Amino acid sequence: NMNFKKYLVGKVFNASSSFKRSIPSEYLNFK
């Protein structure tokens, strides 16, 4: 089902983007 795939991709993308936003920029600069 294409709709289900789109739903999954959107969920994963949103989760990863929010996770990146939650990480402090100092930590990203340190790495």
C-alpha cells in the first residue's frame, strides 16, 4: 500500500528531524 509507505516515511522523517532539533548544537560542533 503506497499510502502506508508514505505514512511510515513521513513518521520516520518527522521523528529524525525532531530528534536532530533536540540535540544541542554544541554537541554537534564537538563531533
